[in-house]
Amino acid sequence: METLSGSTDGTPSTVGPRVARRPTMKDVAALAGVSLSTVSRAVNGTAVDADLAARVHEASRLLGYRRDHAASTLRRADRHSASVGLIFDDVSNPFSSAVHRGFEDVARGRGVLTFAGSSDQDPEREQEMAHALFSRRVDGLIVVPAGPDHGYLRREREAGVAIVFVDRPPSAIDADVVLTDNAGGTAAGVGHLIAIGHRRIGYLGDRSALHTAMARLEGYRAALAAHAIAYDPAVVRLELGSSAASRAAAEELLELPDPPTALFAGQNLVTIGAVSALRGAGAQHRVALVGFDDLILADALEPGLTVVAQDPAAIGRAAAELLFSRLDGHDGALRQVVLPTRLIARGPGEIPPAGSSSVRAA
């Protein structure tokens, strides 16, 4: 948009607006007194005389020039963009953000930029996000799968895009994957409650369509069977996708004629709902609780929170190692990494059943 200003003789003159622009390689070449090709070689890290390179880098610093990765990608034969996309259920979930950070710690050391987004557990949204990332020529993709069919990723993988799944295995496609020992971790948590003396242990689980939810339910049932305790569906609530749903389910269990003396919560949002229900009923010091996934400030609660902890940052780092090895040329067999969990005792998981003299097993 043009603006008018008065001239020295009183007549209006047309003055164009001042438009700031980013410095270009041509600007750098002019300031450094070198050719455009020399600037290109210097900023892209190819062979160039040391003195000329120093002049180019000093001119770049003075001008505030930044290399255009997108333009560089179009010029390169291998089309590598030095960027990777990550698709999570919800980037605001502490688990997702910790996985992202673990991946980013590895990626940053390689000069790779990461883009992350949320699928909201919607298969169509997952595909839309994947295609949006591919359109930006990401070199790799990390996916927490939401949909039942990941065959749509085959073409991109055949084109050279590295793909790694985390938290859950994919379907309709074979790929590298990083998982947590969900069944084993849950069995250890439920076994911990059994060792305290509990025999009626309620279970609050996530949506049954999720691999993690079913693996954790399997661990719960395995722990009961290992101690000759019958599985009772009356104290099991599944399909809990939010803390509000979990709270309502936990309240139902606490109001049963024969309520559970302990609860196991199958993921962090479910655990939050269980904590809320116990506090609402004044039962936080009477009913034992163990949750799967650690929570921020879990040790600051009164009582604290006993959890089966994953290591999401380690999941992110392991996914990065798998993905970058593929980008570096590894074409061997597909790999599955299963990371262990650890039980962190903070009090609620160590509450014995009423009337019991049991103490926490060593």
C-alpha cells in the first residue's frame, strides 16, 4: 500500500513503504566480494578455500543470513530435508511430550528439526497429518498409531522415508517399533498389591481398541492367575478414555456391596480420575492404588502416588536411533525394542487391606 508525504516544495509525493526482507546469498556474495557459487558451497558445507569460507561466514553473520533449507532440499539429489515428523495422540499429554523430548535430544545432535502434531486418536486425522508432513518432505516419521490400517504409509516408505512406530505396533504394515513392557509392568504392579495382602483388586482400563490397554489388562489377569485369584469382571471397568470417565468408574467400584480394597489404574489420565474418586470418598488412606505411568508432582500428593513407571524419554531416544540408522543406510531386518518398567513406591500402593497386619514385602 502506497503512502503520501509532502515534498520540500509543498506538493505531495508518492513514497513506497519500507519493506524489510531477509538477506539472500546474493547479499552475502556482494558483501564478501565472492561469487554466488562460492557462497553456496560455503553455506552448504562443501569444499571451498578456507579464507573465502571465512569471508562468507563473516558476511553471513553481519547480515544475519540464514540458510534456506527448503531451497537447498530442492537442489539436492537426495532431497533430504533434515526434518522429521512425529504424530502423537495428544502432544499435551506428559507422556507424549517426554517422548518428543527424548527424540529431539538425539535429532538436535544431528542438526535435524522435528515437527509434532496430535491425531486425537482419529485415524483420518492421523492420515491427514502424515500426508501434510510428507508434503513438507520430512525424511522420517515417528507414529503413535491411532488407526487400524497403516498400509497408506507403504508408498512413502518405499520412496525412502524412514518410519518408526512407538507405544503400539502398527497394523497392515511391517516397521520398526519401540514398545514398553506393558503386560509385565502391570503384572508387577498388581503383584505388588497382592504381596501386601490384597485379593480384591479393581482394574480401571483404557479403550480396548488400544494395544497398550489390552496388554495391560492381560498383565492384570496374569498376576491374578499366578496367585490363584479368580478374575471378577464386577471389579473391572474398561473403555475409560478420560479422567472424568475414570472417576465415575472408580466411584462405582467403591460403592459396590463388596468393593475392592485396591485399585490398579491403566494409564495416567485414568490414574488422575482414580485419585479424584478416592479423595472424594475420603478413601485415599484406606484403599490402595497403583497407576501405570508416572505423573508430574506424583510425589507431592498426600499420600504420594505409587506407579509403574515407563521411561518415555528413553522411548523417544530408542525411536530416534532406529529411525536415523535407517536414514544412514541400514536395510536389515525390522526391529522391535521393548523397554522395561519400574515400580516406584510412594505410599498408596503399600496400604494393606482393612484388618490386615500385612506389611510391604521387601
